[in-house]
Amino acid sequence: MSLSDAGVRATIAVSDIGRAAEFYEGKLGLTPLAEGSTGAALRIYPCGSGSRLQVYVSKHAGSGRATVASWSVPDFDELTAELRANGVEFERYEGMEADEHGVHAFGTHKMVWFADPDGNIIGLDNGPG
């Protein structure tokens, strides 16, 4: 067996699990594993194809400025509109053009980035384009 055959999980460090839960559950709409299966300093969110997003408390929360996790979704326009309606603000980067909503387009490939309350950068795209 190699790592190419194994599942992978995105793991994000946060400073306050309650504040993180408000963001990941309230704004992004994720649902954590059943009560009791995660600790007070940890949340695990099942995602598509058996993948998982793990959010845990760490003193190193928000210390990176690169993308820590991203999703590829076929309903990109609908989902980005829903996230904006939930109060998620998309990042804009110098030297990269974005539309009025913060959507970056690279030909037919679309991408947005946003930050959680600790400044962890998360991406969303419309898949291969």
C-alpha cells in the first residue's frame, strides 16, 4: 500500500473551538460527527467521497497564510452565492483579477478563497476547467 491509495484528511488549527464551530457549521453548513465522537478541542466534519475536515485547537492557529484546505464543487455559482449570503467574505489578492463578488477566473476555472476566524485560508473551485 502507498499513500496514493490512502484517504487524506485536511486538518486545520484553530484557537477557539466554539468560535470555529460557529464558522464551519453556521457559515459553511458543515455537520460534525455525532456528539461524543469528538473532544471539546476537536471537531471532525465528514465531506464528500469519504474525506474529512478536522478542526482542532492549537497554539499555532492561523500562523500560515497559504491555502490549508479546498473543495471542488460542480455547483460553484450556487454555493458561492450561499456562502456570501451566510456572511463569508472572499479574499482578493494583489495582482489577481476578481469580479465584484471576489471570484477569480482562470479561463473556465473559477476559484474563491476565504479565511476562517483564525485567518486560515480555505479555497473553493468549480473543478477542472
